[in-house]
Amino acid sequence: MIAVTGANGQLGRLVLKHLSNITDTPVRALVRSPDQAQDLASGKVTLAKFDYDDPESLPAALEGVSRLLLISGSEVGKRVAQHKAVIDAAKSAGVGFITYTSLLNVPRSSLVLGAEHIETERLLTESGIPHAVLRNGWYVENYAGTIAAALEHGAVAGASGDGKTSIAGRDDYAEAAARIVSGDDLSTRALELAGDQAVSLADIAAEISRQSGRQIPSQNLAEEDYAGVLIGAGLPEGIAKAIADAGRGAAQGELFNGSTALNGILGRPTRTLANLVSEVLGTS
């Protein structure tokens, strides 16, 4: 049996869709509130309560599971403790293989978002459980708000300067995770999953300009100033600072990688910025 944590999240739901298409192996969707995820259940997918903050309950939910997809938690600052609880429970339950969704270039990452991934990768190594680490690049969907704001205010703002960020679609990463956790290769390895395209602030502005017929410039801001813009737009301070810090890292090349591993796993091109801009503009 394959189990998927965070199965009711945006990535988790897409993973379940792909698993249903590519494997006949039963799947257990691990969710915090099964009552709110009943639509995930099917002839192949069953639900189980799985609360990261209740470690003692986790091993029972993993009974009979041979492979586990550990989708990194969404609560920045709590993820190391939560991931440790899951890894410990997997070891206790006899799970034979773990796939983990990490971040691009984690071994050399200075990003705030990278620190907990670095620690989780260390915990996986120490567990002794064979595992595949999927170091995902930036979701192109993360730029949906940037595009909308650019159309409203007339400029693409950010803190990444001329730095290129490797992008792919959330569904691309979901399919890759489904294929790795259900695949034949159960060796311990780390995969840098960069998309086919890498973009800078200027590239984003140029694509919006091309599709909208307007002249949209890019505006590079200091990290602190960009965080302030994001907070002013309504983002929680912690998230705003993490995004601005990611921009700082991107300016230094930390969110770019030339790997073609993602394309190789999928056997097809990954989602592009042009596709997202078209979607936001309603012309797709």
C-alpha cells in the first residue's frame, strides 16, 4: 500500500489523481480531518486520520503501508518536529520506502524556506529507511498573484534582480511524486527537479506585456521593501518575509538548476509561465 500525507492539500489531491491513473496499488490518503475529505475516497483510495501534532497516533495509520509520500508540511517553523514524528512513525510501522518533497538546491540553500528541508533530509538519512528526496523547484502558480498585481499596478515587483528561477507546474511536481513513490527504483537518492523554463523578473514582465498588449516594466526592490509590499497586500508577515527572502536567494542563483530530471520522469515538457499568464488573463 502507498500512503500520502497532506492528501487533502493542493499538491496531495493532484498526487492522488496521478496515482489512480498510473498504479493499481491501493492508496491511503492521510488527512487531519477525514470528515472534510470524503470526496477523496474511491475504490482505490481509503482515508485515515493523520495529525502531525499527535505523534502517538501516527504508527497505527501507517500499518500495512510499504511506501510513503511525505509531502512537506505547510506550517513553517513546525515542520521539523512534524516531519520527525512522521519518519519515526514510518520506521515503527515498518514502512520500506519514503519519498519526500524538498526544495531545489537544498544542500547549498540559505533560504528561510530551506532550513527545515535541510533538517528533514538529515532525519531521513539517519532513519536508515531507503528514500527519494524530490527537490522541487518553484511552482509557476506562485506567480499568479504577481501577475494580477502587475496588471493592477502596472509593474512586476520583486526582490530577485536578474536572478533566474526554475519553474514548473504544481501538477508536474505531483505527477513526478506519484511516479517516484510508485516506481520500481527504491534506492536512496536525491533528485533536483527543475522545470524546463527559468525566469527572471524581466522575463515575467515581458510575458505579461506580450499577452496583455500593455507595457509592464519590472521593478526590483530591496528584500525588506518587497516584504513590506507583500504585507501591505495582505499577506501574513511570516509568509511575506519568506517570499522576499526567496527573492533574495533567487538573485544569488539559489532557485535555479539546469537539471532535466523532472522532464525525464514525466516524459513531457513542464508547464510554462506563458501558460499561467494566459490563464490569469482568461485567454487560455
